[in-house]
Amino acid sequence: MASLASRAVKVSNSSVIPPRVAKEISILFGAAANLSAINDRGLSKAIVYRIDTLAARYAMKRWPVTMERERLQEIHRFQNHLADSEKPFTPGLVKWSNGNTLLEADGVCWEISDWRPGSPIENLGDADDNQIRQCAEALAGIHSRSESYGTQAIIPPGLKQRFDGMVAAIRPQTVKRRRFLDSISAHNKYLAANVLNDIYLRAICVIPSVFEPVKRLSETSTKCFWILRDVWRQHLLFRENRLSGILDFGAARIDWPGLDFVRAFGTLMFESDPRWPIALEHYLNQRPDDSLVLTDLVAIHRASVALSALQWLDWFAEGQFDWTNRSSQVWNRILELQQQLEDFEKNEAAS
């Protein structure tokens, strides 16, 4: 932990709080406030800190340089709208001394929010029935609140993005991906090479099976409103088996609400889990006028997993991540994608 003063504060080996931010935190919480990094540059390149004061605990986020201020201001307006609800589940934003919820320092934006206690469900398939129900009801509540923020009848951008991705995926492979796949074939002694070849073949096989339903959905204008878009299980916190928080609004925008459902339950359950229709029933009990259909949701889930697998291969080919490091957070994602793709095949064979 680091105590704050009006100077740069080193919190970890790769994280330094600039003087302006340190001074602002001292103004808000006093010089005795303590700071610690709890997420030192995750996959999003953001850094999350915990601020401990005598009265309360807060979370502070250093957004990556790629997140523009105008985009974050738009997200904050939406987040403040949600925070006004009776059961927001989402953390409220704290204003800096200038009266704004964003502070610019060293070329990036910083924000502070209420601390949400709890822990996420670590593994795919570990959520119990009560947690599934709570997530479905909370998501429905957020969507109802989001809908009151404004709606648009449009082609959902997230569905169009997936369809365009599938069209690109069934074309001849990119040169980089082909060279990468050829190069890792020389590393068959590594389990990693076998896994990456396996998920590539499985992902390519999934796409034709969902091509038509995703095409239909991507060409149909429907009611859209602000959704979270990255409401996966690591952003769902539970405390004493009760949902205590939903985190990370960095991907929020206007889109089809089914994408939130797919993202949440696609990371909580395998497709073969019989509780998918139960989760949808819990959701629709709160939003009976919604037109979400389970077969459509499953098609989008399959497309999303397949495209995610191919995206990781491209990132590896471009050298953005180390594919040989099997102890990394990245590799855990890869193994989970493989499990999901295997589950699709088993579920298809059983139906």
C-alpha cells in the first residue's frame, strides 16, 4: 500500500500515480488514504486500484490511452442513469474536486467509483441455480432502466459485426494467420500448438451451422438501447451467494439486449447446460414484452465463441500475446474456448 501526498506515488512495478491524481485523492479523502493496485494492466490495459480511507473503500481506474474522453463521458452519463435506480448493482461514480467524474492526467483519464465487495465465479459451469436466477433478474432490471434512457429501432451493430466477422472467416485465410498456423505446426511437442490448431478447426466448423440465423438477425431492424456488452462472469461479484456488483462499463453502447444475455450466461454455463431456458424465463419474467428467443441466443453465442477463438489466433499471429506461455491469463481463456467449442459439438451430436 502507498500513502498519498502531492507527488508521484509508485504503487507497483509498472504503476505510478501522477502528482495531479495523488493531490486530487488527498483533497477528496485526506493524505492518510492508502492506495493499492488490484489489477495491474489486465487484457484491457486498464489498471484498477483500491483506495482505503477511514470511512469507506473506493475503486479507482486508470483508463488506457485508447479510451477517448468523449467516449468515457458518454458512458458515465449512462452509468449515472443506472445508479439512480433502486437496486443499481453498478457502482456509483465519485466526482473529483472539479465537479466531474473524469480527471485527465498524463494523457489518460481516471475515475473513482464506489467499491463493490464480493468475488466472481471463477470457472465456467460453476454457477449455482440461485446465482443464475439473480444474474438473470439483475440483467433484466438493468435493461429496463436502460430502456428508459432511450431506444432506437436500428440494425444492431453487435450483430452486424458478428455476421461480417463470419463472412470474413469463411474466406481464404489471411496470410498472417496461415503463416502462424504453419509455424506452430513445427512445435507439435508443445501442447499449446495442438490446442490452437484444434480450436481453429472447431471454430471454422461452427460458423456454417449458425450462418443463416445470424445473417437474419443482422439484417433485421429491432429495438436497441444502451447495454453493457461485457457482462461476463469476472464482472459479476457475489458476496455470501448474493449478487453484490456488476463491474466495467468500458464496452457499453447502444445495441441489442440479447448480446448481454449471451455474454453473461455464455460465460456462466456451457451451452449443454439445461438451465439456459430457465435463465431466459427468469429474465422474461421481469421483461415480458421482450422478444428474446432461445434459439437465436444460442446461435449468437456459438458465433461469438467461434469468432473469439479466431480473433485470438490473429492476435497471436500479430505477436500481441505469447501463445507459448501456458501459465498466463490468456492461456486460461484459450482453454475455455476449446472447452466451449467441444461442448458445441457434443451438444449438436446429442440433439
